[in-house]
Amino acid sequence: MKVRELRQKYLDFFISKGHSLYPSGSLIPYDVTGRLDESLLFNGAGMVQFKPFFRGIAEPPNRRLTNAQKVVRTGDIESVGNHSHLTFFEMLGNFSFGDYFKQEAIAFSWEFLTAPQWLNLDPRRLAFTVFEEDDEAFEHWSAHLAPLGIEPTSRIFRLGEETNYWPAGAFSSGPPGPCGPNSEMFYWTSNDVPPPPTVAGGYDRDGFLRDDAAKLWLEIWNDVFIQYEWQGEPLEEGGYRKTGMPSLPFQSVDTGMGLERTATALGGYRSVYDTDAFSGIIKLIDRLSAEFASSTATYGQDTARDTAVRIIADHIRTASFCIADGILPSNTGRGYVLRRLIRRAVLKGQRVLGFEDLFLYRVVDGVVESLGDHYHELVDRRSVIAETLKNEEALFRRTLDQGSEILLQALARRKGEVLDGEVAFMLYDTYGFPLEVTQELCEEAGVTVDLAGYKAALAEAQERSRGADQRESVYGGVGVAFVFITDDGKATPTEFLGYSETETDAVIVGALPQADENGKAVAEFAVALNQTPFYAESGGQVADTGVLIVEDTRFNVVDVTKHDGVWVHVVVPDVPLGHEGMPVDQAQVFLLERLMKRKTRAVVDTNRRTDVIRNHTATHLLHAALRDTLGTHVTQAGSLVAPDHLRFDFTHGKAMSAEEISRVEGIVNEHVLSAEGVTIYSDVPLDEARAMGAMALFGEKYADRVRVVQVGDMSPDRPSFSRELCGGIHVRNTGQIGLFKILHESSAASGVRRVTAITGRGSHRWANELHGNLHEVAEIVKSTPKDLRQAVERLLDQVREERKRREQAELKAARGGGSNGSGHPIVEIGPVSLMTAKFEIDPKLAAQEVDDAVAQRPNLVVVAACILDGKVTFVAKAGPKAVESGAHAGNLVREVAKAAGGGGGGGPTYATAGGRDLAKVDEALESAVQVLRAAVDG
Ligand code: SER
């Protein structure tokens, strides 16, 4: 069965059982409320995005959902290349949130596996495991087996929490979150009959787990019976300490079937790479290697090549999906995992398959072809995926040579058969060599890497960067207790009125003190309201500021953030309330008594808000203009919309030219000058928004209903200049934006450019300042702004003239008088004369002076020190006779410069060198006598 068919069958089956299809969550582990699960690097299971549904803190569109979830698991990246390990796979799942439970979940699984119109598997080829204490699950499976005459104990096995609890081992050791016992389904993959029963009537669990049998029983599906919330605290040494495991408000089901693996088992394939999930990608790699690496080899002929092909095929899928979800290669977190995968694939392509040039981006087509029909983001983001891979591969190929050189040197110096862990870390840190790359290169030389040393160096570096992070994250992190609980025990979500209002009445529904490092309350605290006009920071747009007026007291709102639907206003009162310095729990009581249920007037600073929204709409125009000008690979990679400027990061591999910048600026200003309407479509189903051509932002999590912001043409059916999914606030008409001016264009990260620009009052201020400066400068040079250029050029000419005159005067003074007519000392060394001189003139002028001296005396050697602008340059010249006698200007100047802490050299007749230590110049010149004497004598 094809992977595509299996996916469709699964989803159809569960839709026929009353489930709704839910889109895959992003690989960045956002949950359905848009909150990032900080405990995870990647989305590693279908249930991750649904945690708020299991907890009952968000309402699912249907209590039965089904999906195919993109999953990245990088725990055993080293094993990739064999026949079964993948870093990316699809997980099919069906979910119940307080709807059906064990019995129905097991019945659904049984029906899908065995019914003729679904997978039609022979029940005798199936086995099941249940958590050792789970009698119910045992009974439910038995009820399906017994009527067919299959002895339940021969097919159902009770195992411990390592295999039969989700997450693995969660019963004792966490991690925190929804959890429960699970039941796994196994398929007998061999043509032989399963091994004979080990005890009367069936196997015992040891028989089931026996090595030879275990390999042939392939796990294909897992039903989890989510019931509890595992609670615990992180331990310093890693892991968690359990503090409790209360029941969740209702019982739920989470199931997961590994798509590629199941297709392999059902299709009787030897390897996941033989399924259609990979065959197209592998064929493409073969074709590319014939075309670009002039190789006639194809997959299946050579073990080493096959392994490399599998690694590339796996990593390109993972990389494409990561980039499509907004992850870019970097040196930390998800970005670093991505970088490792790309670099490892490039290394295999270069060293094993012989790709001399960039190739990885060409393989993207294979991924889009095999998966793009189900995962539209691959199609939508095809160009940014390709562009990012191209840039990263080019960057890596440049450092590869440099790093390999260093590695070779280190290998030559190493003691024994082990490479120093510090060197491996330095290669990673400085040259971007992922550990696996260093390991692979070492392996070729028969050397292993000192892993402990590498880890120690890495841990130290991480410690350093963590320190830096913590300073910035005041309100970040999971579990920040900004949940305001009302009388009925529920968190009150805040109603946001800020799209239409900037001032409203509201009621205070929660207050939370902030503590200093000693646990004492500070003046600043947090307030929640039933409704608010304040925009909370999101999507790059900064939070509103303003005031909350409670009777006569003014609370200045300095920041607003959103947590689980609650707007948290961080306020500083004009006059102290009296809670400052109290222990926090006491301050908490004080604030609640004083503020709970109080009426307040919430007033946004509208001037600032208007400046912000000008910049926000301008950001949308900029985004569209960049795509028009540079290409559709341009995708937003970050943005800041502040009152005084906007900053926009986007994927693009090279600096923009002055013409491109001016073109983009021109396009945006044209749209401003035509005063186009801005239309907001709120509450649009995500699919419809996509059909309208609305751009979804990179790495952003969207709910199933979205808001679309459109600039220009009012009709949703016709293409408009800019249409984006966006929750931000915008101007009504582009005319409000005013002049749009780009101030800087620079690099933000590898493959990412950054534009900073201003609008409205900001560009008016900027123009005024510029104009003012121009006038001032013109006045200084006694000119007018209009004639400034000629005036400055005239001035510069004068300066140049003046300098020339000064140098000539100095030269004349330097020549002076004295016995040899130059004023510089001459020492006779055998047949050679040595003249040393010190000038404070341009080295070029000095060289001319030296030339003149030697032209007159062929046996003369001159060493001159030229000191200018705090730097010293040594110039040496040897006449033809002096060279015949053994003098060598290059050797001489090298030694002399060395004495002044510098270096350089050249040929026998003329050479220059730089020095660092001005205080040693005299000493250095004196040393020339010795050096020359040695040369002439020798
Ligand atoms: N969460 C479970 C797993 O990943 C079932 O979906 O196995």
C-alpha cells in the first residue's frame, strides 16, 4: 500500500467515525492556543499541540479529531542511514477529548486494522501490549480475539511503564504534562508463523520479547489513554522530581501510527526507503548525481553510496519541513539541529556522491512532489526552502575547506588515536562543523573524537550563553503564574476591544505583585481586566502603553503581554500603593483586596499607537515590495514594529544593491501616495484565507479561523498588492503612513537580511534633522546647501595642496646637511655602507628618497623608518654592489621590523615591513648593523 493511500484511508476511517480532520501542528511546538511549549525542541507527537484540549483549558472544534502530524525526532540521528530510522516522519492519530475512552478506542483500532474494507490484516498476525496494571485494556482486546478462537494470553502482554506509559516512563519520572497508560499494536512481519507459545495456551511476556521474535513483531500503532496531569519540578541534574499526578478533568484518547513504518510493514518492504515516501526522492538523487557528478551508480548497487543516499533523502525531508515552518539554520536550538542535518547531507553528497557544486536545493523538488499535495506549505514555500538550502550549502562549502585543513593539522598533532574534544568544539564553534561532521572526517582517518572533552567545552559555552539569555527573559518561560482565577475557579479570558477602541471602561479581575530578587514586592505589578483596548505585544507589533485610572490613582501601563487569553498589563502607579517591600504573598492579598472588582478607565496613548500602526501597515507594503523586487523566496524571518521605526528581517542570500533599495522604497511610497484603503477580514477559515492568497508568516502559529489584512483592491476575489494573515492593528488608508524611508540594509544572520525604515512623524523628524545638519555644515564652510558639494570639493583640494607643501618642506629638512650630505649616519661594514634614517613622511616619499641615495652609491644599503599616524613602516634598499657582497634588503628589513614587534620582507634589493612598537624604532634601526654584518661576513 502506498504511503499516500494509507494516510487517506486512516483519515477517512476516522472521519467516518465522527472525527473532524485537524491540520498538522507546526514542527515548532506551538499548542492550539499559540503558546510555545518550551519543554520541547520539536513537535514529536500528534498530541503535542492538543495539550490545552486534554487539560480542558481550550475548547476543540469537535471532541473527536483526526490528523496526520509532522514529527521530528532527532534523538538517534547517528542511526539514520540504516533501514528504519528517520528524523522526520508522519504520525497518524485519532483523538478524543472527554468523549470516547478505552473501549471505543480499542474497538476503532481493531476495526481499522482488521476490517476487509480498511487494512484487512489477518488477526493472527497481530499482538498487543498493555500497561501491567491495565486490566480493562486487556479485557477489551480479549473481547475481539476470543470470538475468533485466538487465546488472548497468546497475543496480549502486560509490560511496564518504559514501553506502556506515555510519555515513556512518565508514571515515575515525568516530564510534566498530560499522560496515561498506553497499549501498543504489533504486526508480525515474517512469512513464518509466529514462534510457538512459551507457556501453555500462549507466550508469556518473555517469549514475546525474545530477541528473534521481537525483531519480527513490528510496532505500528499506539493508543494512549490520557487521564492524568504529571506534575513535578525540574532537577538541577536533569529530569524531574514528581510532586503529584492529579486526574485531568476528563478522560481522553491520543493515538499514534507511524505512517512510513506501517506502510513498510504492510507492503512487505525490507526498508522504509523502499516505500513511495522515499522512492521519488532517491530516484531524483540518482538522476542529479548522473547529471552533475557524472556518476552512473544508482541506488542499490553499493553499500556506502546507498547509506549516503538514505542520509540525504531523510535529511532533505526534515530540512524542507523545518524551513517551511520557519526554522532557519543557526547555531542554537532548532536552527542548529537543522544546520547539522543540512551539513551532514552536504558532506555525504560531496564526499560520497561526488557533487562538486551546490546540489541539495535541487532535491527539494522530490520532497515537494511526494508530500506537497498534503502539506501545502511545501508548495507555498518552495522557493524559500531552496534558497535557504543553497545559502547554507554555499556557506558550509566555504568553511569546509578551511575547517578540514585545521582538522588535518590537529590530526597530525594528536596523541594516540583520539582527537581532542576541545578541537572538535572549536571546529564547531568557529567553523560550523557539527560534531557528526568532525566524527565522520575523523573516522575516515581511523581516529575517534574525545566526546567527554567536547561535551565539557560545549557545556561551558552553553552556560555562558544561558547567563546572557536569563537577563532578557523577565516574563518569559512556561508556567508563569499569570492566570487570573475568578470566583467560579475559571481563568477569565480578556475581551480585546483595541481594534476599534483606544479607551474603555473596564473591571479589574486580577492583580499580581512583582518581586525583586529578595522576594519583596516592588512598585510595579500586573493587572488583568475583563476587557481592554491595550494591544499586547505580538506578531512583531510592540504593546500599547497608556494609563489605567482607578478613582484618583493613575497606573501607568508600561507593558502588556498575553498569556492563555489573559491580557497582562504591567503597571507602575503614580503614587505608591503601600505594598512595596512586602513579602509577595502578603502583597498579593493586599493588591487583591485593594483592586479586585474595581472599575477602571483604560486609556491607550493614541499618538504612540498611531505611530506604531503606520509602521505596521508599512511593514506589509515593504514585504510585498521586496517580493516584487527580489523574488518570491523573500519571506519574513522576523519583524519589529515600534513607534519610532520598523525592522524587517527576510530570507535573501545577498546584500541589496542601491538600485534595489531605491526601487523597493519607490514601490512602497507609490502605494502610500495613492492613498489605498486597508481592508480587514476577520474570522476567516484558514483554508479560505489561503485560497485568497493571503501570505501566512513564517514560523507563526495560526488558529483555524484567522484575520486577513489587505492593502489596495477591496475585493477578496481579485489579487491585491498585499494580503497577509495578521492580528495586528493597521491604518485605515495607506495615505496615513506618510513618507516611507529605508535607513539601513544589512545582514541579520546567514541568509537573512535586515531592513530598518521609518514612516510618518519619524520620517518628518529625520528629514528635518538632515535638513538642519545640511544648513549647519553649509554655514561652517561659508556656503549654501545648494553649493555645498563644490564648496567641500574646493576645501579638499586646498587640504591636499597644503599637505603636499608640508611634506616637501619636511623632506627638505630631513635631507639637512652632515658629512654624507643627507644628515643620516653611515656605517662602513666591509665593502658595504649602511645608512639608517628616520622620517616622518609618507613611506612612498621616503622610498623615493632612499632610491635616490642608492642610485648615487651602488654599495649603499639604506634602512629607513617612516613614522606616520602612529604607525611605523621600515623600508630597505640595497645597491647592486652591496647585493653582490651579500646584503639582502628583505632579510634585513625582516629582522629590523622584528625588533620593533612587527614583520614583513621582500627581495634582495627592495623590501618593506611594518612595526608595532614605536618606542623600539631606534633600537630596531641600530640592530641593522649586526644583521648586515652577519650577512656580509657570511
Ligand atoms: N503520543 C503517542 C505516541 O507518540 C501516541 O500518539 O506514541
